[in-house]
Amino acid sequence: MQQTLTPHVYWAQRHEDIYLRVELIDAQNLDISVHDNVLQFRAQGHGARGHNDYEFSLPFLNAVKTEVSHRSTQRQVNITVRKQLSGWWDRLTLQEKKPLFLAPDFDRWMDESDAEMELREKEKKKNRLNMESRLSEDSYITLKKAFLFTYNLVQFLGFSWIFVNMTIRLFILGQGESLHLSGVFSGVCDSVYCGALHLQVIGRNFILFIILGSLQEMHNKPVVFFVFYLWSAIEIFRYPFYMLGCIDTEWKTITWLRYTVWIPLYPLGVLAEVVAVVQSISVFDQSRLFSIPLPEALGSSASFSCVLYIYLPLMVIGEGDNGQHLYLNRSFLGIREDTGQRAISEAVFLPLHASSSPREVGVHGVDVLVEGSVLGVSCGGQFKLLGSV
């Protein structure tokens, strides 16, 4: 009967782990497992008895986890076993008598007090890293809020200047001067083109740069005045609301104005944009600006007004969808009155991402349910579907 060969095994412990070092050179065909708190080891390699098959088993003193991690090097096999409960063991094996092949690993050996000191150092390091991470994250959030606050402040000041300037001009013109608005457009156009006012809606950029900016003939038309005036009238209430949100503050009056002023102004602004596009059609036909080249069989070119005829219904549909979005946001005000000052600003503008499973977010008494791209809000037993996001 062939004798079972056992390699030299060295062990050490920490409060959460058992470390084993098996002296076996060029180990192959490793089979390492833990069942019923007993470690089973089998492998081929060059050990104390030359190149042979080696095996051993270790019944542990206390419970361990079944997951075993090991790493084989050219000279040894390192094994790590996790304790089921953190603590210090008096010995490694269940039996008091130590197996002959087992010895302490003095390279990693620590007594309990040294291990506790090492554990405390790890905890301190972990806490320090967490603190540094939080500080870094807080610094990033503060910098981000400062940037957004500054951006919204610049927007507010720019639109306020336009609104005040044009209000004064309108008041003066209303007292007897002729309604000649080329000076008004020139005065505000410099501010818009300088980059201080980044209009966020594609439709507005089209009106601004294509319809008004590229056609000198449009500068004298009264509709230009009303387009800019209505735009600025809406924005001077929107950007203060965003500024307060950057510093986690809300004024009830500003919030109400932000979601109420648009009701009369937004349709008027859309109407002014439609009139501007309609009036520009004849100008594009005459000037042939932005004409579209055509094959010789179809003619020399097509007027840019053909694009405008397509753009007009698309613009009305897009503006209508935006108006519906604003209305849905405003409908949230009814919930907000019963749930605290900041519910609407936090819940309506939650950063939402597509999700395959429903998510619930509580905001000052308001339950926000996100499933896929659908946003719903419930409060006091009532549910509101705000739409898709």
C-alpha cells in the first residue's frame, strides 16, 4: 500500500483570514476545497519526498467559508481561507495536537495585539481614503454648482439687459416716436451674438441666426422686436429659479412665476416666431439666399422658402410638445403645496436615466416612480403621470 505524502505547511492568521503556505515546487493539478470546515489539498509537485503526489487535510477549529483563494508560484502554493466570524483563534486545528507537517509561518506571524493594531491601521487608512473621496466629491459638487450658478447669472443679466432696454424703447416709442425698430434690433443683436446668451432651444437658434441674423431686410420689421421681447420676458424668470436651485434654495414666488408666466408669454412667443418665418419667405424668394442647387433637368435651384414651408409645421409641433412639457411640470405645483417648499424643484428635475426596472425616489413626502423612461409622482394616495423623460 502506497504511503500518503504530505508537504510542509506553514500557517498564520488574522482576525478575518487564515493564511497557509504549502512548500511544493512547480505544483500542478491543484485540487483545493473546503467542506464541513475541513480543507482538502491535493497536488503534484516537488516536495520533501521529491516529485510526487502530495495531499493533506486540515479540520479547522472554527467555522470557515467554503470559498478558497490560492496562488501558485514556482516555489510554493499560497492559500487564503476566510473565517466565518471575525475573531482570534487559539489554534488552527480542531484537535489540540498539531499535525507533524504543520508549523507557524513566522514570515507572516503576528500575535493578537499586533493583528489588532494592523486591523486598526487598515481601518484608519480606509476611513482616511473615504474622507478624501468625500472631500473630493464635495469639492467637485461645489465647483459644479458654482459654475452653474455663474452661468445662470450671466444668462439672467443678459436677458434682463435686453428686457429693460427694449421696455424703455417701447415706452419711448409709445409716447409719439415712429415705430421704426431697426435701432432696437441692432442694439440687442450685439448682445446676442457676443455669446453671452446661449439660447438652448434649436428652434430659437434657427430663428435667431437663419431668419433674423442672415436677412438684413428683417431687421426693420416690428415682429423682430416682439420676438426678442417675449423671449427675454420668459427667461428673466427662468434663470433666477435655476440660480436658486444651484444653492439649494427656493423662493415660492420665483417658483410660481417660473411655472406661470410662460402661460401667456409662450404662445405669444411662438406666434411671433411663426410670423417672422412667414415674413421671411418672400425675402428668401427675392434674395435667393441659401438657395438649394438642383440638377439641370429640374431647374437651376430651389428657394430656401421650400425648407421654411416644411419647417413651419414642424416648429409648431415641436413648440406644442415643449408647451405640454411645461404644463406637466406646472401640474406638479398642486402636489408641491402640500409637501414642502422644495418638492417641485427637486422632483421635477431629478436626473433620470433609462432603467429596465422600476425605481422609487422619495422627495420631501413625494414618491417619484421611474420605470423605463416614464415618470410618475404619488402623494397622499394620489398619483400623477408626468409623462416620459
